[in-house]
Amino acid sequence: MFTYREERRLLAILSLIIVAALVALIQVGAQRSGSQSPLSAVFDSVGLIFEETVGSATIAARGALQGLARTPHLARENAQLRAQNAHLLRENTQLHEALTSASASQELGPIFRQEPRAIAARIIGFAPENETQSRAIDRGSRSGVRRDDGVINADGVVGRVAEVTPFLSKIVLITDYTSSVPAMIQGGRWWGVAKGNVTSVRMEYIAQDAPIHIGDRVITGEARSFHSGALIGTIASIERSATGLYQTATVRPAADLNSLDRVAVIPK
């Protein structure tokens, strides 16, 4: 009598013999018919798949290793490109600023031909929170700027110098409440006083019978800060006083006081 373990071992041996016999029969049959054995086809396909898988993995691993080897070089190239880009941006900014400066200086050309002693200056700051209608310029007493000198740009009157230090000055715009300039209406030579009104200029004390009109040009008279003839602006509206003695005109400044850049200081 066989034990259970011996029976299982005998059954496994018989199974192997049967499988081997079947494989031999399949191979012999394929050789006699001259065709490829199904088992050989299966083994060949498995081998081909294995070779392709191993080959793809090898190529991927090689690419990864090459990428790791080039990483420091790519990092250096990337840093160089960033530095070149920053340099080009700085150059572009400098060229743009130089072009703007040249254009602004060219606009001031007629002023310097008419006023050879004029001092070129640039707006570099403004009063915080608009507490006063003022601006700072980059010229001071070392450049010949003095208190109460007039300030104009290519469009017209800007204001006057209120404070002076050796290298910087503060100018009060013509729209400031403290600004007061003798003025006249260009067409009829009617006189008045141009006073600041924050956003505009009010020309007061114009004779009641002066035939003034909206759009008339208002210019400076000869005074402490300006020579006669500098353009203040144009009349935007007209009011008549209750007493009927004078007219008052609201004047729109010729200079754009919100975007000032280059100005000229006119020495007294």
C-alpha cells in the first residue's frame, strides 16, 4: 500500500511524463509537416517581447543618465540666459529713458533760444497726499536757481520756485492757492490777476466791459517771476461779479501739470 505522500509524488511523475510525451508528439508532428511548432512560436514571441522590453528600458535608462549628466550644464546655460535677459531689459530701459530725455530736451529748445540763461531741470518728486500743489526739481542754488524764479515747459507756465537748497528746489504750481501772477488776455490786452484754484486758475479783476470769450488765450504780464508773454492757458468759463464791476474767468492751464517731466527755470 502506498501512503498519501507517495501517491501524490507518483501522480506528479506521471503528469510530467504525459506532458513530455505530448510536447514530443507536437514537435515531431511539426517537423514532419515542415511547419513551426505552436510551442516554438509561443517561446519565440515571449522572447521577442522580453528583448523589446529590455531594449526600451535600456534606452530609457541611458536617456535618463545622459539627462542627469547634462543637468549642471543646462543649469549654467539657463543662468546665463537669465543674466543676458536682465541685461537686455536694463539696456532697453536706459535707451527708452535716453530717448525720452532727448525728446523732452528738444521740446525745450525754443525756450533756451529765447531765454539763453534758462536752466534745464527735471521733476523728481511731489508733495505727499497733495497737501500743496508743488513739485521738486533736481536743480538748486549750485545751478543758479533762485527763489521766485519762474518755471515753464514747452506748453506754458508751470509755476515758480518757492524753496531752494544747493542741489534741489521746490516749485509751487500755478494752480496752488498761494500762486498769484499778473495776467492779461492776449487778444484785447485786458488785464487781471491769475490765482491758483487747485485744479485750475481763476483770472480775477477783469474789466466788466472787456469783450472776453471762451477759448481766449491768457498770458503773463511782466512781473517778479515771469517776463510778459508766457502762456498760462485758455479761458474755459466766464463769471460776472454781483457788483458788476469785474469779470472772472476760469483758465485751463496750458501745461499738463499732472505729467510734468522736463522744465526750464527762468532766472529773474
